[in-house]
Amino acid sequence: MTAVKDRITPATPTTAGPSATAPRAAASGVEGAGRRAEGGGPRVKGSAPRAEGAGSRAGVYALVACLSIVSAVVAVVAGQFGPDPYLDPLNVTISEYAVSDRGGVTEVAMAVMGLGSLALLGGMRAAGAPVRGMPERLLLVWSVALIVAAVVPTTPIGHDLTLTAQIHRYVSVAAFVSLPAAAALMVPRLAADAAWKPVARVVEWLALAAGFGVLAITYVALPGGRVMIGLVERLLLGAEVALLLVLAGWLARLAWTRGIGKAVNFPTYHRFIAS
């Protein structure tokens, strides 16, 4: 009877089948994915400080650019009253005024303008503005040419051109041409960028005005016999300075609004407080 009972009694399973291990594998897979997600979290979060740092750098650059350009314009205007009162501003260039400026206010203003333009270029790059490539190089030429023109003066009126005066003339021409060219190349890029599109049309008109100014001063300086060259040069510089101020002002506005947007970025479950 015992042998018969042993044959009839079913054998109990000693090992668990695949169905028993599947939940554990799935749970371990979920936990591993969670650990991997947690491990990758700091890398995603690490990009936020870099973006915030770039925005703060753009704001500092914009502030330096605005202050430098405005102070340079004020200094140049003030320098027009310092030199010989017999100099006619309609027929005398700013460089010739600078030679007669014993205090060196005009030279300092030109150097400050160049440094402010470098700050503007750095701020636009930090803010991700569409300035890479040729516009960036032309803005660099404009900035460096202004600094060189401030350091290397021209000769006084009525004197022969020396080597330094020729260098001053060539870098001045490079500065006059490079900024309108850079603005003209930036116009389609600004129009295609959502952040810079509002100022694309203004930049376009100022670039056009500066381009006409370059043509006018070229005619006046070569076949025109320097007639009203001082007035033409000041109008050209006015358009170029206005162009710089528009770019610097908009850069400052973007940096400010982005900073405010980060400050009021509440969590999702607190958005009803903001509303």
C-alpha cells in the first residue's frame, strides 16, 4: 500500500518557473532605470548654471557697451568746443579736431568707443546672437581700428602726411566701411532669429544710412575737394553710433528680461500664486 500511495502522490515542484522570476527582473529593471535616471540628473541640471552664467555675462557686457558708447559720444561732443575756435566743424574732420585737442579728450573717446564695441561683440556672442562668421570679424575690425586710430593720430591741417597719418587714414577707412558691412550681413540673420527680429528693420535702415554715408564721404574726400567733409563725416558717424546703441540697448533688454523670467519661474504646483 505504501508503494501504491507513493506512485499516486504528485511530486511537488522544487524550482520556480520563469513566471516567478519575471516580476523580480522587471522590478530590478525599473530600479536600475531609476538609478540611471538619477545618475543622469545632475548632468541635465548642470546645464542650467551655464545658461544662467552666459545670460549674466551678456548683461554685464551690454551694460559696459552702453556706458562706453554714451560716454564716448558725450566726450566727442565736448571735445568739439576745446580746440581752436577758428576750426570750422563743417570742413574739419574729427581726427583733425583731435590733433588740436590739447587735452586728448577726443582720442580717449575714440578708444572708449572701440572698447565698448568689443564689449558689445562679447555680449552678443554670450547671448547667442546670430553674429558668428563674417559679421563678427567685421565688428572686430571696427573696434580695433577705432583703438588704433585713437593711438596713432593724424597730422595737423596744412602739414604733409607722415607714416602715422597714413596709418590713421587707412584704419579710419576700415572702421567706416566695416561697421555698415557687418550690419548689412546681420540683417537677414536678425530677421530669422525670434529674439532679435524686432530690431532687424531698424538695423537695416541704419545700415543703409551708414552705407550712403560711406559713399558720400568717399566722393567728398576724393573728387569733391573736401567740401563739407566735416558734416558728412559726422552724419556717417551718427548713423554708425546709432546702430551700435540699438544693438547694445536690445542686448541689455534681452539680458534683463531673461533674468526676470528666471526669477519668476515658479514650480508647476505654485503657478496659481503667480496668476
